[in-house]
Amino acid sequence: IRAGRPTVLLVKRDQLPHAGRWALPGGFVGIDESLDAAAARVLREKAGMAEAHLEQLYTFGAVDRDPRMRIISVAYLALLTERVFDAALAAKPALL
């Protein structure tokens, strides 16, 4: 919640197939990494945020949802303070 409204953090994609478009931050899970650890790492690396409460939200698995290959995505909800959110926006120009 920011200024009394729900807020979503987006990153500008730099790789195909959707380079230049805004998207939710995401990444792949390492072979020796748990889903929770991967979610925390992606939030830290792509959004510059280490302070967040993460919860699994939904799993997406439609067969043709990604043109590159079969992708199963596990979405997480991150609960942040407004201070942490604003600091990430100020530090990373590719965030919206």
C-alpha cells in the first residue's frame, strides 16, 4: 500500500521475447535453490530489496504461455514498507 493504494513493482525487460516491455520481476530457480530462496534472491537482485515478507500467491502453468519453452511460474507477493519501496524506486531507474 502506497499513499493509500495497492502498488505493484514492475521492471523493464532487457531480454527477448519481450525486451523493452514492463513486467513483474522474475527469474529462474537454481538447481540447488528452494522456491522461497529464489523469490528472495530475485527480489534482491532485480529490485534491490532485501527487506520483504514473501508469500506464495499462485502457480501459472499454461502449456503455451511462453514462446521460448515450457515455463511454470510460481508468483510471490512481497509485502514491503513504503520506505523500502520508495528506496528501491530511487536506486533502480528501470523500476516503475
